[in-house]
Amino acid sequence: MASLITRLNSGEPDFLQRLHALLAFEATEDEAIERAAAQILASVRTQGDAAVLEATNRFDRMQADSVASLELAQSEMQAALDSLAPERRAALESAAARVRAYHERQKAECGSDGFMYTEADGTRLGQKVTPLDRVGIYVPGGKAAYPSSVLMNAIPAKVAGVKEIIMVVPTPDGVKNPLVLAAAAIAGVDRVFTIGGAQAVGALAYGTDTIPQVDKIVGPGNAYVAAAKRRVFGTVGIDMIAGPSEILVICDGTTPPDWVAMDLFSQAEHDELAQSILLCPDNEYLDAVLQSIARLLPQMPRQDVIRTSLANRGALIKVRDMDEACEIANRIAPEHLEISAENPDVWADKIRHAGAMFLGRFTSESLGDYCAGPNHVLPTSRTARFSSPLGVYDFQKRSSVIYVSEQGAQKLGKVAAELAYGEGLQAHARSAEMRLKDGGEA
Amino acid sequence: MASLITRLNSGEPDFLQRLHALLAFEATEDEAIERAAAQILASVRTQGDAAVLEATNRFDRMQADSVASLELAQSEMQAALDSLAPERRAALESAAARVRAYHERQKAECGSDGFMYTEADGTRLGQKVTPLDRVGIYVPGGKAAYPSSVLMNAIPAKVAGVKEIIMVVPTPDGVKNPLVLAAAAIAGVDRVFTIGGAQAVGALAYGTDTIPQVDKIVGPGNAYVAAAKRRVFGTVGIDMIAGPSEILVICDGTTPPDWVAMDLFSQAEHDELAQSILLCPDNEYLDAVLQSIARLLPQMPRQDVIRTSLANRGALIKVRDMDEACEIANRIAPEHLEISAENPDVWADKIRHAGAMFLGRFTSESLGDYCAGPNHVLPTSRTARFSSPLGVYDFQKRSSVIYVSEQGAQKLGKVAAELAYGEGLQAHARSAEMRLKDGGEA
């Protein structure tokens, strides 16, 4: 059973080294993919629709005669929604409502109104917050087609006030995913094109005759899509390029071991590179979880993926105490952190770095993935040290506002001129001095 | 005089084409620079201090015998501050105080406290906001050494609550800039190393025995620094890679033409690629500004740079009216937008995309560059469509917080399981179902 998952103990002298080896993940850049993506982008940039059409017909085995014919009518999304089994439709609508409610709260609480204040001399300073005009959402086709991702990417944009949301989703061999189209209808996506790959990223970034240019592209995709997104960054905004998904569970030993085993599986089933780690001060509890893993694994349809992921990247780690577990969690800066313990807030207060925290034994990560409300697009690979969940703020931007009164210009002009001369920028200095009553216009 | 700066008229049929040609700016990637930066990063990553020391001695013509000897004592920063002429010191301190006050306001107004709310069944949802642990600030050496940049990069980090700020600044031939060191003292920079280039970026991103790893690197640099920052992105956070600086002035014709001419100069003097554009509905006023340009230019110490910048990238544009000027401004999405007009708020309300807006004829952009308070690190090259001024929020990150009550788990578990089965993720579904009273633990 030892081969199912690595066991570590924080008390061993080489623990930190072994932990770092376990966490190490180097995103390999494939030169061939980089080159192919660059070529497709260049052709879309120069040839527009013609290049998008050619690539789509070729890669997705389609026979479209125009990019316009690859756009889906709103009625098609509505029909997909109407075709769903009632329980599934209800679940999707309930998830969307909760995600919307959370992000509306986020919008209200995160300074979306901007601010403005006036100083004694009449000078006004502040910040204006505005939504992006138009956003593109990439949705993968085929097996990784997740309707929940449509909700998680589109709803914050909608709540932010983005005027137009354009979704692209490849439909290889013309096969459409009704759940994805239904999610687009519920989320309020404005237009849908059945295109994908680097050609879709290029079309959104540069615009074509048929597909309007967007200001930002979000959503997951394969290696070609990731390479293309990295390349168009700067022309448009992009979200983070996600690494393999991760869960870190801190458990005080009071949660049923089966629950924790299944939580580890729920991350491991994503793909072989996903990482599931459990920290616990109780070695016997770790034994019990290992027993649960061994017993439950054969029941899982995706057991091969889970087995590989747990064996290569998973770990059960015995820690000194819950305080040390929190320290290690801050070092790992995990995408998902479950604190499956009595009084989880005590430990949550000690956490500085995590994409999302799931507190208490009833909060399985899967609830957050679908319907708790907060976003499931989260920073991976230790980037929670400096980045945040996808949110309303990703679809807004800020502009500083400066109004200097005539009186204010007298005081500020002297300061600015002094510093500008110090930096050798005389036009800056003169521009400030011209507004001075004693140094203005000749 | 026609060769001084391009004249355009929005009424001409090819106007948009000509405008786009004027705005077009392609950041060229130099393969040799990319390769050199990659090599230096790789050597710093594997050899740490030794590589940093070797590169610093070679590129900056230094004879240091250890990286530790390249660290400056706090007393050296304080001595630099004490050495300044009183007016210059007062100006620097006054600028810092105003920048600090603005960013403290920003922190208070932008949701830095996070939020938390409780639903009827006891489920709690929210967002925790935390500062980054440690930030690196890159400060260029030589001619582009701007103390104002030290203030603008360090103060928001400090206000955000970053515990340690590490500044790197190359000192070619050992020459230190006292204004830069004084600014570091005022801004509260914690440690300063006299290193630069890709080796400094690598040291901050990966950490060495002497230089601690940071979570984010901000601040401007040359092409090697920019290439290195792009490469370490993901390992650490970075700020935007800035393009050439830009100013767009919208004037209703009521501002003294010399003032506007000098405002255009103040951008153009940065470098030959900087862009200065004026929009005005009054052709005679544009003639007057052109006269001012011709008369004032020979007085400017940096007239060669200004002349090239205005000739190649500047424009005076006759527009139909102020409304059209605002439409064009939104299309340009400028870094700096001056609305030099009566009742500037009327026009500011119509602006959706700008890094910073300078309202009223007394608000020269140079006041904002130094001491108005808002940040001077702003999105360039139309990226104001989707990005924001550097701010306190760039030194904070958010974590979602989800606590689902036992009762909440009954309702949410069914929704999550239904959607997880729909996505073929059975472990996700089972993980949620185990928390149901009728479907839990065997």
C-alpha cells in the first residue's frame, strides 16, 4: 500500500527538501507548439476571417463556408437549455444564481464605485472604475468541456458591467455540448462562435471582419491556446495561465477519513499532474485515510488518473501540530486549501497564501467548484503568493482622476519643478512653472 | 513649420486610417537580448550569488568580492538624504507625503478589508485580503534614474502592508545616485542591493544565499530587464512591461497655447518614441499651439529628443467637437489624458479608457508625475482598455473563504453532485454526496 501515495514526516531532517521536490513543477515550453501558435496568430492577424475559417475547417474537421456560419444563434443556446433534464437545469440555474450573488457582493465590497476627495485648496483626487467594453471567453471543446467554467468566467464579467461577452468553443466534427451552450444561455453570453485553438485566440485579440476585437481573453485551454494567450498579452488582457490543479487538506483528525480520501481524489481525478496533499498531526489518522484511499479507489471510474496523480504528486504528511500545518500551507500557497477541523477559523487566521479556503468538515472543495458562490478559477503553482481568484475586479479597470485647482497648482508646481529639474526633465519643470502666477505665460 | 508635427482633421475620409498608423507601435523583440537574458537567468538560478557577482562585476565594471558587499547600509541611504539641498529634500518629502496620503485613501476605499457574509443556514462566504510578503523594486541606473519612480513603486507596497521591500539599482562604475538613495530612505525601502540587469531580476525571482526571493518585481528597466521580467513571470508576479510614454490633450481652446505646447513637450522629452497628441475643435487654436511649439522648442535643453518625437509620433488633430474628441480619446485609451477645458468633468464623464485623467487647465501632467498623489506608473499602448495604474491593490491578493454549514451542505451537495456527474467527475460528486445525511459515510 506504500506505493499508493508518499508518506512524509515534518520531523525528518530532509523534510523540506523532499517537500520541495514534491512541489516542483516546471511548465515545459514545447517549441513546436510555440511556433505553431505563433504562425496561426500571424495568419489570423494578416488574413482575418479567411485564416480563421481555414484553421477551423482543418483542425476541427468542419466544412464551414464562412466564419459567420460558425456563429450560433441565441435560440440555439436557449434550445440547449430547454433540452436539459429538469434536475440538471435546476442545478445549473441554482449554481449560476449563487455565483452571481457572491460576485455582486464582491462588486459592492471591492471599491467598484471608485472614490474622490477634495483638499482644502479645491484640488480633487480620486479614482474612476469602469468595466471593460468587451470580453472573450475561451471554452475548451471535447472532454474538458465544463459548463461550470462558463458560469465562473462569464458571470463575473457580466456583474462587472461588461457590455459584450463573446464566447468561443471549438466543436470538433461539429459536435456541440448542450450543457456548455445551456450554461452560456444562463450566464448571459452575448455571442458564441464555434471556433477554438490559437485561431480563436487570434480572432478575439486582433478582431476580424466577423469577430469583434475584445479587450481581454479569459478561460482555460490546451497548450496551443495557452501559448497563443501568452503571445497576445499586451494587445489584450489575459487571465493567469493555469498550472495543474492542487488541493491541500489540513485535518485535525476529526473528519471521517473517507471524506478526506474522496476530497483528495476529487483533485487527483482532474489529471495525472494534479496534486493532492494532506497534512495532519495524527499519524494514526493518516493511516486511516490511507486505508480509505485503498478501499475507495477501485470504485472510482477515473481510478487510473487518480492512481497516477496520487503516486507521483500526492502525499500524506505527518506534522508536529496544527500551527506547523499552517506554516507549511503558507509555504505551499495552495490553489485549494481545506481546513477540515474543529474551529477552522482559528487556523484560517494564520493562512496568508491560498487561492480559496474551505473551512470545516462539511465544506468539500467540490462545493466550491460548482455552487458555493466564489469563483473556481484560482491561482495555481504557488502563485497565490501574489495573485487572486478570478473576480469582478478582473473585468474592471481604474483610472486616476486629478483636478488641481489654481491655488493648488501654485504649491504643487513648485514641488514638481524642483524634482523635475533634479531628474533633468526641463519641459516637465516648465510645464508646471507656467501655471505659477509668477512664472506663467510670457 | 509643417514638418514639426503632423496635422490631421477628423473630417477627412482617411482620418481613422491615418490615426491608426500614427498610434501603431510594435514592440520589437530582439532575439539576442532574449537569449542573453535567458542565459543570465539560468546561471543565477543554478549558481546563485556566484553568477550575480560575476555578471555585476562584468556589466557594471565593479570589483566586488561578494554579493553581501553590494548591499548598502541604511545609514548610507540616510546620509544621501541628509546630503540633499534643503529645497530638494523638502520637495521629495512633500511628494512622498502626498503619494502616501493618496494611496492610503485608495487602500481604505478599495475593499482592502475583504468581506464576509452569513446565509440563513449558517453558511459563510467571503474574501480575505492580504499583503504580499516581500516585494522587489527595480530601479534603473544611469540617465534614467528617477527618484520619483522609487516613491511611486515603494510607497503603495508599504501602504499595502508588504513586510519587506528590496530595492535593486545598478551602479555602473560604482557611481551612486544620491537622489535615488534619498528617495529609498523616504519611502521606507528595507534593503538595497547595487545590482541590476537580468541578474538582479533573477536574484529576486529565485533568491540566492544573500538575496531573498520576493513574490513580485515591479519597476522599469531596459530591454534586458524587461525580457528577464517576462521570463520570470509565474515564478513571481510582475507589473506591466511599459511601452513608450503617451499624452493626449483634449483642449477646448481656452488654455494658453504655450501651456499646452509645453505639456506636449513634457511627454516628448522622455524619448524619441514618446507620443504627444492634441485634439481640439478649433483650427485657429491648433495654429496658435503650433506657433508656440515653434517658438518654445529652441529653448528646451532636450529639444532634439522632443523634435524627433513630435515629428514622428506627435499630432495636432482638428475634431468636430468636444464629444468627438472624447470618442477618439476612448479609441486611443491614452496613458495620460489632459482635459484642458472649462467644466472638464462634463467631458471626463464620457471617458471610459485612460490611465490617468488630468482635469482643468491648471492640472499639467507633470504635477501628476511627481506630487499630486496618484501613481505615475500607468498603462501604456492602449492597455488602459483593460489595465489600471499601479496601486495598493497590486501589492495585495485575495483568498476566497467558504464555510458551508452542515445544513448548507445538504442543499449545495445535491447541486454540486448533479453538475459533477454531468461533467464526468465522479470523485467530485461523491465528495459532495458523502456530506449528505442520506448519502454520507458507509
